[in-house]
Amino acid sequence: MALDYWALTPERYAVQEACQLESLQSTGRYGPYEKEYIREDGSLIPIRLNGMLMTGADGQQYIWSIVEDISAQIEAAAALRMSEARFHEMAQAVDEVFWMMPPDGKSIQYISPAFESIWGVRCEQLYAQPELCTQMAHPDDRERVGRAIANLALGVNFDIEYRIIRPDGELRWISDRGYAIRDASGQVINTTGVSSDITQKKLIESNLKIANEKFRSSAQMLEAIVEHIPVMVFVKRASDLTFELFNRAGEALLGYERSALLGLGDRDFWPHDQADGFIEADREVLASNQVKEIAKEQITVAGGEIRYLHTWKIALRDECGQATHLLGISMDITERERAEKRLRESEEKMRAIVDGALDGIVLLDPETLQFASANPAFCTMTGYTRQEIDRLNVHDIHPAEGFSRVAEQLALHIQGEQFLSTDIPVKRSDGSIFFVDIKSARVMLSGKRYLVGIFRDITQRRLADAQLKMSARRYQLLFDHSRDALMTLSVPAYQFTSANAQTLTLFAADRLADFIALRPWDVSPECQPDGTLSSEKALDNIQQALESGLCSFEWQHRRLDGTLFSADVLLTRMKLGDELFLQATVRDITLARLRELELKEFQQLLRDLAAQGVASREAELKHIAREVHDELGQLLTALRMDISLLRIQFANHIPLLMPKIKDMLTLVDKAIQGARDVTRNLHPPALDMGIVPATIWLQDELTSRSNIKCTLHVIKEPPVIEDALTLTLFRILQESTTNIMRHANASCMEITIDCNHEFIFLRVSDNGTGFDETLLPSKKSFGLMGMKERALAVSGKVEINSQPGLGTVVSVHIPLFKTHTRRREND
């Protein structure tokens, strides 16, 4: 039967096949490596290939291959990767080296202990020097090893053999298989692999090569292959199922010499139940044209030991299609089965330890912060069931208040920079809070990174620690490290019994003895600023503190040198055992009061200066408007009169001059109207008539220049007020209407004017888009700021209320009778 090898191979294995062909050409061998074949029905079957390049009797080179169906092995490998503990157990139990590193190859995440015995280097040294493996490779193999590791980051698995030179000078052969671990999107997220010491195997291969050179004929070559292949090969006669051929590996596996096996059948060596099973499978194979794979079968070898085999059987037929022999190939999988059993037992033990632990243990996905599993202790301490915990994430078990610290600590744990966090608040299912210490460890399960967290409830410990700290450090923290003056007052003697260093400094006392035994009124003037006796007022405050527990007030003190100062005082009732006393906290506010007064004076000065500047600018605008009206307006009027006179004098005598005169009159009229517009814009004449006429003028201007409907409501017309107030109200109103026209996108606007005996009120509202008031502090709106400053300059205020989609309301309150900044004399 002739098959096209490339027709059986999916295209995605082209790079891998090229690597294997390169290995075949350079070493005469390839594999073992894994790939997939395309079945006749189009499905894919995973296989493992081993092969070598041999020369036949005809002098032509042939590739001899062993094809192994590894479907069951791949399923088993997937199951093995489900448990990190199982992985480590297997690494301890076998002689192969398991390794794991990120795609960039710049660090080693894990290396099994067998590395030390094969490479002759400690694992810690490799963790510190990840490039050591490549450096220890034989100079002739070093480039190939580096290329294989680089291609692994691109998703190209490798299966290579190379030499290393140990520190003691010994040369060893290594078989290294590397695999790329991908996420759901196919992106390479990690790499892993298995390295084996194949020095002995290489010696055997060397012997096979020597044997191959000795036996040139095809029969001799086949016999040599069968004899030296490291798996059991046997042939049975189809007629009686007795052994006709047995290779050396079969002898070693079963413990029988082949001379004792040949010519006998299964019932001659194995228990009847095993032998009957073998015979039944053999007859089934002989009756079919298919290869029968037995993934696991039990056999009792010489000495009574039970071993496990992975076997393939096929019928060998003559030219007529009759089955003449049965060929069997068996691989010893006993150690693998034992390792898997130990892993299962280890996993069960670990599960028992986790489930029986008194501390809460959880498994967390660091990408989604979702819990993957939890032990019973964690469920008990949080009040959730395991099913509920699987639906929770980190946010659900920690209170919102203070979660920022939890998030910072968690980020450090995920990055591996921290492994212990203390005093972390946790929220139970009923909403109550308790505190824990959390230890963490990063693990890999099925190629995915997880974080294991161990929660220890420290509620009782916190209570005990808090009580001890409060008892041991209260006076030290309260007195020695306070910036305020702290002292204790006995009851009912009301004498000072202790004081900190700041108290002595504040009251100008040289020694503590100078201050002890004084009473509050001894360090106070006879009377307080309100005229009350200091002794009487102090006793009232003390009594209030004893009744309510706290009393805060402002007090004028007298130092021991006689100087006075003001302070904020807080009296706190305290009880230590049976002893009742008061603690006084005194803070000198003299400097704060002075700075506060200075700040107010500077603020008022700035407002006065700003108001003076505004008044000067308005006076200048008014002066310019008057000059334009009086001078330029008169000149333009006189010019128009002269042009009209020319028209009367020369209309009949020079008809050709009339069109030019009309054009001149039109231009002069436009100039006169422009001068009037400039005058009104600089200083509307209606402004001199009061705020209501000025508002009516502004309403007419707004209506003529936009499509906004403007309504004016004068509830109570204000009395005659000074120009500064009128100008301030008008400019605020003008700024408000300008903002509505530019930004509000409104169709209606209302202006309301009202007053009482103290204030004049102005309210401007619209139905526009509005805005978010909370964003005002972050925006530098000089228009709104100017409105508020204008009002403050005349002791008034501006309030702005707005919401997105609900329009804006500007309210102005200005007092009627208050001294305001006036113009300078020359203004």
C-alpha cells in the first residue's frame, strides 16, 4: 500500500517537519516528536514518531519509522496539567527534568531536582543564571539549542538532542522536548518541557549503528532493528498463537530468556485470566485488517511482579491475504502508571490537608480577580457556600471603604513582590467585618497562573493587641509626641497633675514642678474677653465636660511670665480604673488669628483694587462714548448739513453731481449710525437712567440680535441707587445674557428684578442645555469668576445653579445701603 506522507500531514506542521528533516540529515535520526495524521475520514489523530536513516542492501537510503498513537497520552497529559501538586510529585519521582520558563526565555520559573544530577549544577545557580543551559551546550550544538528556544516563543515546539559539558568535564547527551502553552486566543503565554539524559541511549544507538554497518542485507537489517529496538517486539504463529520471535527488550521486560519463550503460548507463562485475555485479543486482530491498540494491559512477569504495557498488534498476511503471523509491539508504561498513581494519592492527601486546615485557603484568578475554589474553613469564616464563592470576586469580600489598600496589596502579591499582608478587612456574607493576615503563593495550573491565598482570622489578636498598645503607649503618644499642649486635671480638686513638654513651652514654665498643682484659672486672666470671671467660666466648662464627656471652647490664657494668648481648648472626660480625671488639649491660635485677619485685609484690599480698576475703566468708557457723541457726532451732522446744502444749490445747475451727492449722504448717515452704536455699546445712555431702563434697552438689543425670547419681570422697582451698584448689576446682567447667547442654546430667557429695604435682587434664568456645577472648579471660567468678583466688590454675592438639560439660573443679591468703592476724583 503506497501513501503520500505529506498527504497525511496537516500544513501547520511544515516548520516542525523541516526541523526534523534537518535533524535526520545531520544525525541520521529523528524524533521522538509529536504531530497529527489525517485519517481516511478526515479526522486528526495525534501520534509520536521515532525513526532513523538506514541504507538498504541495494545501497539506497530508507527512513525507518515507528508510529505511536498518543491520543490517550495527550488526554492523560491534559489531566496531569490540572494539578500543580501532581506536577511537582511527578518531577520528584522520575529522573527526567521538568522545566518551565516565560516565552522571552530570560528567566526560569521552575526546574525539577533531577537537573542537578544530570547537569551537575545546583538549581539555585540556574535560577540566577537562566542562560547557563545554553552556555553548557557543546559548542557544535549551542546555536541549534538557542534557535530551538527562540522558535518556541513563536509557538514552534521542539524535540532535539544535543550534548552538554558538565562542570566536571563529563560529556552527556540530552533529549529536550519543549512545548508552547497558549491561551484561548492562541497567544503563547508560557513554555514548558522535559529534558532527559539519553547518554546510555546514545551508546545503544552507537551500537545499533555499528550493527547496521555489519548487516547490509534487508533481512539482517530488520533483525538488527528488532533486536535492538528499546521496546518489546514479538511474533506469534497464527495457527496456534505460539511465540516464534522475541527480541532482547522483550527478554528484559518479561524476565524470561527467549529460548524459554519460543514455541510456547500465553497459557504456558501467565495466569489463565491474563492468558485468555491475550488470546482473545490476538484472535480479534487476526480476524480483522486493523491495527489493534491496547492502551493499558496488565501482565505478570517472571518473579510475580505486575507490570503494565501499551501494546499494538497487527496481523501479517501472505500473498493470498491469509493471516500467517501476529506482530506485537509493547512499551513498558509501568513507571508512568506508578507515577500517576502516586500523583493521585498525593493529590488526595493534599486535598485532605487543605479541607482540614483551620485557615481559609482560596484559589484566585489574578486576571479576573474571580475565586476558583475555597476550602471549608474559608466558607465558615466568610459565611458563603463553595458554590457562592465560585461566583464571587475580590471586591465582594472586602468592604468598599479602604479597598484601595487591599487593591495595592493584591497587586504586589500578583506580581510576586510581596507574600504577606497584615490587618486586611474582610466582609462576611451578613455584612460584618473581620480582619485577617493573608499569605500568598503563585502557582500554574493547566498552563494558567493562579494565586493561592491563606487567610488567618486575627480578630481576637487585634483586640488583644489594641488593648495592650492603648495601655502601654497611651501617655507616651499622648504627651511626648503631641504638638498641642496636653495636661491632666484631677477631679474634684481641679489641679493639674501632669503635662507634656509642649505645655511647659506654651505657658513659659521652666520646670514641670512650676506648673503642677496650678488650677485652670491660675493660668488665666481674671476675666475673659466677654467679661465673665475666668474661675466661674472654667468651672462651667469643667462641669459640662464631666456631664457630656467633651467640651470644646476658645479661651484666653495667661503665661507664667504674664503675657496673654488665645487658644482652643478641648476637655475630655477619662476614667482609668476607679480614677476619674479630665484631659485638656490646648492649642495656641494667636498666630492663626493674626494670619486670618491679615488674609481678610489682603482679600478686601484686592477686591477694592479690582473695584477701583473696574470703576476707572467704566469711567473711561463713558468718557470715550461722550467724546464720540459730542465731537464726532457733531462733525458728522455738520458735514451732512453741508452736503444737503450742496444738493439744494447745484441740483438744477449740475445734474451730473446729484448721484455723487446722494452717495455721500448715504455714507455720512452710516457713519452717524456707527457713532451712535459705538456710543451705546461703550456706555448705553439708558444706564444713566437706572437699572430698569438699562435692562429694557438690553432686552431690546438681545431680541433684535438673536431668536431668544426675552421676558422682563419687575416685581418692585428699586429706588434710585448709586452709579456703582447700577453699573455692577448691568455688567453682571450683560455677561449672563452673553453666556446664554453663546453657550446655552436656549429659546427662552427670563429677567426678574426685585428689591426690599435691604437688598436689590436680580435673577436671570434660561431653558438651555445647562452644565454640571461640579465641573466648575476644574474649569477656569473667567466670565463667571468676573461676575462673582463684581458682586463681592459691592458686598454682594452671585449664585449659579445649573443641571445638564435643565437650564441655568443666575441669582444676584446686592445690599442697597452700604459704602462702595467710588471713582477717583480725576475719573
